[in-house]
Amino acid sequence: MDFTVVAKNIDFLILQGLLGFGNFVGGTFRLAIPAIVLGFILGIFIGLARLARTPWIRIPAMVYVEFFRGVPLVMVIFWFWFIIPLLLRVPLPEYGVALTAFVVFEAAYLGEIVRAGIQSVARGQAEAAMSTGLTPAQTMGYVILPQALRNMIPALVTQFIVLFKDTSLASIIGYVDLTKAAEIVNNREIRPFELYLFIAVVYWLCTYSMSRYARYLERRLTPG
Amino acid sequence: MIEFQSVNKWYGSLHVLRGINLRIEKGEVVVVCGPSGSGKSTLIRCINRLEPIQSGEILIDGKRLSDPSLDLTALRAEIGFVFQQFNLYPHLSAMENIVLAPMKARKISRPEAEEIATRLLERVGIPDKAASYPANLSGGQQQRVAIARALAMQPKIMLFDEPTSALDPEMINEVLEVMSDLAGEGMTMAVVTHEMGFARRVAHRILFMDEGQIIEEGSPQTFFENPSSPRTKQFLSKILSH
Ligand SMILES: Nc1ncnc2c1ncn2[C@@H]1O[C@H](COP(=O)(O)OP(=O)(O)O)[C@@H](O)[C@H]1O
Ligand SMILES: [Mg+2]
């Protein structure tokens, strides 16, 4: 084993592959972080829509969730890559395509987590809030969501970790993330063992910090 | 102040309120009792429309609850509700539980709301618990915070649904005392309870419900000493014997 191959290519692996600074469009963080943030925001709206009383809001949200949960992520990425530009008659940039595909796809899963989290809050909480004269929106914002979000942390973080690792699928449209960067280096150096072991450690460190932070957050948000 | 006109309510095929007619005047304290499942909770939950009714009409201060232009949120702000299970917000301290609605629904400034809350915590006898979270309060303390939370909106009516049923016996009195004080100050109150001592001392009128109907109604004196219905007698002998 000779890890000098990693040392020699560390700039490319970390700066280009992990962070996205370099000659290629890429970066695991550059895709994963905005995808998590935007996917979660969209997921909150979808989760709320799933619980709406009005069928016009509830049913489209349900169809959205069922559709995107039923198809493979790779297919969604291909779709945005080949079909949308065809329909719109404009080429779309890799980054935009990858980010949109992830946000749209993940929001379906995150929406279900949000819905379940909201439903996990006892009904008496909303009754108490409304009986003091809070509007339904204030009840949701100040009473239900804060408790729901705390209950959701474990499921959310699991999903964020899945999303983080799934960003490697963006390489199929030429996006240079950490996995793709290792592949590029390996094609030149032929040291698969060292390179793939190295990126495994990097992935693991990132996801492990995410789950540690989640546990800390969960503890901190437990009242009393 | 509160008026039920031939109110009917069903849960699916279960007829839980059967033609209820009832008037509660301003400043009146009405105790509702009756066997479990008779519709007592449903009756008072209809007053602030936590439960919808299927026929009849409920009027609050002359306003029809069925009126589509009714501002339900504003109406609820005027009616305090105290639950059997307290329903305090577990993620907020006692102080934050109390100031939330005044600040958000009434747009009162934080210092002003905190001043009101501090006074209320004093009034319910737990001025030192402002910073405590519900999980660290006893049942009796939680229920008193819940009463303070309702009072912070300066309601015209207070509704209580078995406020002491979830409490250990030694905590029941501290909650009943707060309620008696409130009644003494002229609050309009509807109280579902089996605390017959409280009913005798504080109520102006006692209703006895069974199977979705009010089958007996009268002053504490006639209710306890001279009930007309055999169901009431049976209920009273059961509840007063222990
Ligand atoms: N949300 C509900 N859905 C269906 N049935 C209900 C619901 N709430 C209460 N009930 C039924 O309605 C009846 C009256 O309930 P309730 O008003 O809670 O009685 P009480 O408070 O006198 O014990 C009971 O038979 C109860 O099982
Ligand atoms: Mg009840």
C-alpha cells in the first residue's frame, strides 16, 4: 500500500471533489449542502400540504410524494438532463440540473418525515394554542413545528446522510464529486485500493459528524 | 352569555348531544357532571368550536357560532379553556407558555406581557416557577400555569374540562382554590367536574348529563338534597359514598 498517491492528489480530491473548487463543475459539499437546505424547505411545504384540509392542496402533494418515492433517483437526474432541455429547447448547466433533481427528489422523502413529525405532536397542543386565540398559522409556527422538528431530528438526519452519499450519482452527467474525482485520479494512477479507502474515510467522517451533531441537537432541544 | 338552542352533535352514527338547550348568564358558575361518556366534554368543547355541531345553534354574547363571517380566532381569544391533561407547551417555560398568546394574538409587547404573566403566576400561587419547564412541574403546578395561560388573554368566559381529574389527591385543592377565587371575582365559568364539594360551595347551578341530554338542572341545594331524577340520585349516591 502506498498512500503517497493520495498525498500527491489531495488538492484535486479535496478541493475539486469534496468542495467543488477547480476546473470541473463539481463538489460533493457544493451539491449536498444547498440540496439539503432547499430540499428541506420544499419538504416542509410538502409535508404541510399533505396535511391540508383542502383537497386541491392535499392531493397534488400526495401525488408528488408517491411519484418521486416510486422512481429511482438516477432516472430523475437523467430526466432533468435529457428531457427538460429538450422540452424547453435550452441546454441546462450540469450544476443546475443536479441540484434541481436532488431537491425535487429529496423533498418527497423529507415531506413525509415532516408530515409524520407534525402528526407526532399531541392533538391537545393545537387545541390549547387555538383556544388561547392563536391563528392556525401561529399555532403551527410557535407550538407544533418546534416540537415536530425536534421529534423529526433522527429521521431527518438519516435522510440527510442518504442524500449526502447519493450525490455521487450526479457523476453520471459529468458532475465531478468526490467519487468521480477519485475515479479520475485512479484512471491515471491505478491505485484503486488506496484511493477508494481514502474517500470512504472522508465520507464516513462527514456522515459521522452529522449524526453526532444531530444527537447533540436532540439533547439540547429536550426541554427541562 | 352562552346559549345552546336545540344543539345536536354526532360522531359518525353516535348521537352525543341530543337537543341541548342551555343558557349561562354573565358571571354565572355552572358545574356539569354526569357519568363518563355522557357528553360533558363534548358539550363544553362546542362552546369555543373545538368541536363542530351538526344542528341547532350556539350563541356567545349574541354571536352565532355558525355565522360564516364570525372571526373564530378572535372569539376563542375571549374564551379560556383548561384541559384535563393541562396541554402546556413542553418546549416552552411557564413564562413563555403564558406570554405567547398575548404577544402573538394581542400584539402586546414582551415587557408588558411578562408583567401580566408575573402577576398571574403570583395569583395562582407559583411566582417562583416562571423559568421552569412543564416537565419539571408537578401536576398541580402545571394546571395552575395552564389556568394562568388562559387568564392572560383576559377572557370573558372560562371553560374547565375535568381540571383536577389527572391530579394526585393532594394537589386537587390548590387548583380548586384558584378556581374558587376566580368564581368569586365574577368570572363566567362552565366547569366539568366530579368534585362535589367544589360544586356545592362555588356553583350557582349544577347540570347533570346522561347519554347526551341534560336530565337535571338546579341550584346546588336542590341538586344535592332534592334531585328529581332517579338517574341523578343513583349517580349522587355512587359519587358521594367515596
Ligand atoms: N373524537 C371523537 N370521535 C368519536 N367519538 C368520540 C370522540 N370524542 C368523544 N367521543 C364519544 O362521544 C361520547 C361522549 O364523549 P365525551 O363528551 O368525551 O364524554 P364525557 O366527557 O362525558 O366523558 C363518548 O361515547 C365518546 O366515546
Ligand atoms: Mg370528558
